[in-house]
Amino acid sequence: MADTAGGRRPSMYPTLLYADARAAVKQLTEAFGFTELSVYEGEDGLVHHAELVQGNGAVMLGSKGRGGRFDEAMRDAGPAGVYVVVDDVDAHHRRAVDHGAEILMPPTDQDYGSRDYMVRDVEGNVWSFGTYAPRIEG
């Protein structure tokens, strides 16, 4: 994480574009437990930029079709996969199930010591939530 005057911040942010970014923000906050840090919408109702936080990490997202170089570059991109570390995989999974999320793999103990599950969001991106948290030195 990068050092800043206010402390340490993540140095990488998964960045996704959605046809319905408002629906994505709703699912990520309600079903997956993210906290809305900021959402900037245009007069046209498109989400120009949003930041959602989970633990000490964050994801940035916005609406497809809003224009700009990133929107253009992502136009034909496929779904993305994102891994998020959570403390209680089973409770997190129950929350996702309670909100109707499409579970691709239930909570599973992995050979490498992690416990995780996999879910698809409203537009096909694959999110994995688990306990695997490699230590990054430096």
C-alpha cells in the first residue's frame, strides 16, 4: 500500500464498468457487504465514478457508455474476476445468498489453507471471497 499523509492506502484498485452501475452498487453494498465511499453521477443518471470499500481494499466502478478513454478501452472486454479477503466466509456467503446472488461455489476449504466461495455479480463478473491474504513485504 502506498504511504500518504493520512496513512496507508491500497495501491491497486480493481476497476469495472457496468451497463447498470447503480444496480451493481446496490448488489455490492447490500449482498457483498461493501461500503459506499463515493458515487458521482451525471445529470444523465450514469455513474461516472464510484468507490466502494471492503476491509482495507476498494473497487472503482462506473457506467458503460459514459465516454472517455477507459470506457472505450473496456468496450469489448469480458467479465473480470476479483478476490476479496473477508474474516467470516460463511457469514458473508449467507448474506450473499439472502440477497439472491448467484453462487458459483459454496464455501470450500482449499488445499492451500484458505476457505472461500465464488459468486457472480449482476453483470457476470466473478467475485471470490475468502480468507487467503498473502503478506506483501516492502
